[in-house]
Amino acid sequence: MSFVAEFSVPADDFALGSALAAVPEMQVEVERLATHSREWVMPFLWASEGDLDAFEDAMADDETVAEVTTLDRLDGTGLYMVEWSESVERRVDAMVDKHAIVQQAVADRDWFLKLRFSDEDRLSAFRDHFESEFELHRKYRTTEPKHGEFGLTPEQRETLVLASELGYFSVPREATVEDIADRLDISTNSVSQRLRRAHDALVRNTLVVNGRGRRV
């Protein structure tokens, strides 16, 4: 049974430590992920929320970056192709050797990594190896229904979609909890619980990392 684990790691221990320190408001997100080749695990980065000129200069001087190319800039967001230094590639090699599959990687002051493991033994081996650097925030089995897309159960997703279609979230509101309950043939209390839990799951899985907001 596979597991997903969410870790944070200081940028100084992973990548872009000095660049992110130079432009602390910057948020970075990896666009393309793979594990078959160290050179193609994190080649494309989106950066936003900060001074792009300053960040590009800082990346050029960052010791974890061998080379960076600006691919696109639009509305305060930059897309970059990065060739990483040997130190980053060694770290990636170690992660792959410990059977971690990178599903998501974003950073502001620290990196947030969502990693998949084929079983709990491999997750435990990974944690033992990176114990002093990677802080585990949560882990979960990917087959558990409560951890579907964005952490939503099928029932929560169905309720949210129906609520939106009926106009429950419109201003002014065009539908009530009772309307949703009638359509789903469940109690109003069940609808309220699904909506609250769905909202909480969406916030935790799309906006929050380690108590701070982030872009995804």
C-alpha cells in the first residue's frame, strides 16, 4: 500500500537558499517532476510574489544553481529553466535511491515536498536517512478515500460541486443547505458537515504549508 508524505526542508539544506533569502517574499513552484534522471527532476521553476529582477540576479549568484535561463515573464510571474549544482543533484540522487517519487515541490523560505513511497518501510528508511534535515508534517495512505484530489472524499466533492451548481456560494445566495440535502437525499446536518470538512481540506491542501500560506 503506497504512502504520501509531506516534508519541509530548509532552503539552505536543499536549494536556492541564498536566492530565497535575498528575496524573501518570493514563492517558487516546480512545474515538471520526474525521477528517472537527476537532471530532469526539477528543471522548470515558476517564481512569483517578489521582485523578479532581484531574484534572477540572486539565482545567478546562488551556489546551488549552475545555470539559469529565463523562459518567460508575464504579469509578475517568471518561468525559468535551471541547471542545478552537483550538491543539489547529489541530494536528488539520495532521494531517488531511497525510493521517493517527487509529486510536488514548492518553496518560499523553506521547501515543501510531497513525496510518494510504495510502502511504509521505504518511507521509514527515507526518514531515517534524512532525519536531521527533512521535517515530516503528515503522511497518509493514498488508497484512503479521505485523501482524494485536494484531500476531498468523493462525497465531499459531490456536495461542493452541487452546491456551486445550485448557487449556494453565489452572492446573494440562490440555494440553501436544505436544497442541497433534498437533491442528495441526506440530512441537512450531513450537508453542513461535508461542506465544512471539504472547505478545511481544500485550504489545507491548496493554501497552507506548515502554518503559512502558499501558492499552488
